[in-house]
Amino acid sequence: MLPATSSTGVALVTGASSGIGEQIARELARRGYGLVLVARRADQLRALADELGPTAHALPTDLSRPAERAALPHRIAGLGRQVDILVNNAGMANLGPVAASDPATELSLVELDVAAVVDLCSRFVPGMVARGRGAVLNVASVGAFGPVPGQATYGAAKAFVLSYTHALHEELRGTNVSAATLCPGPVRTAFGDQAGIPDDEAEKMLPKFLWEQPETVARAAVDGLAAGRAVIVPGTPNRVAAALNHLTPRRVLLPMLARVHPGMRNA
């Protein structure tokens, strides 16, 4: 469920400068919510805030840095706002086998995809519970339902987010605060490029019917959160894929994934 809009309440959306995060921010703005937009790319973030109007605030932040995460509540309070909706969308991906990995890059992924989610939930959920209103949307992936050879850290990080949010959803029962995990399949954004898997290459690996547009994913995410769903997987084909990923025996599934995943080609 979503809290009612208010003059002081805002939706905090991380990773809001592009892709799914940008589209979730747009969807929430269409529904009348004030926004605090967080990302590292200050110019894109401010341009989006200007476009969405005076109730949207841009707070450029590097969420991989604990000190910058810790400063967010004070910065938001300085705007005279309180967080009624928290969208933990910021994240990064890796590519390649662990045996060829860079420790600093792997730990940066864990810091952003795992630690930042826990940190921001711990900072903002208590206030929601105290006020008796709020919602949390943590963004994972269909990859959260099983290991991902060639992206071991990324898959494990998203599995953490799914498990963590399941537990949070149950803990919040009866508080008038909800929590959900968004688990999209492949989405047409530039996210794959950052991991070294351009969309055109990924499309050769994944059937076209699995792909979704970011605005479609954002609408499904906000609708699912409003409906009180614990797990949101946009698109029927991706719901089937998630179920197969979860239920197929690992001895069968993992060799198949390893054969086709771009991250394993040079392993």
C-alpha cells in the first residue's frame, strides 16, 4: 500500500538519474508525490528535478560512500521534508568469473547493492513506523531467484535484497508500513552497458518476449506497491522465468547458465 500524499512527505528515489529509477520517479510524480532524487550524476538529476517541478528536489549523492548515506536524513530534514516512500533502486553490476575479478570493484558492488539498501532502510523505516505510514520498494532482479555464473556477486547481492525485503515485509505487518521487492527481468536501459553487456548482445542471449521498457516496469512497480504485494515481477514471461529459476535443480540450471552467459565466455 502507498501512503497518502502530503505537503511534507516525499518519495526518496535512489538511482533516479536514468533507467528504472527515473521512470519510477516520473510515475510517483504523476500520482502527486513530492520527490527527493538521489544519484551521482548531478547534471542529469537536476535536469529531471527541474522538469518534474518545484516538489522535486535533487540531492546528488554517492551512495557507495557510508558518510554520504549518513548525511541524507539531515539533508532531507533541511528541506522541511520527511520520507514516506523509500525506493532503493541505485545499483551496479559486474561481469566475469570470480577468478578474474577485481576486489575493489566487487566490494563497490556489495557496498552499493547491499550495504546502501540496509543502511537507508535502517535510517528511514523507523520514522515511517513511528508515524504509522510509509512504503519501501527495494529493487532486485529475476537473477535474485538463483545463482548467476559470470555475475556471482551481482546475483548474490540481489538474492540478499530479496531475502532481506521478505523479512522486512513480515516485520512490518500491522504497522501500516509496507515493503516490496521489485524483480525485473531484462529492461531496455543503459544498465547493461555499465556491466559490459550491451542490450544488443544481451538480446542474443535472452528471448525478446522477456524484455520490458523501463516505464512499463516503473508502472508495475508502483501498482504492485500500492496493492501491497511483497514481490513484484513485471511481465508474465518473467514471472514464469523467475519460477523456473527458483525451482529448477541447480545441477541442471547452473551448467546451462554458464554456457550462455557473456561473463563466462573467457573463463
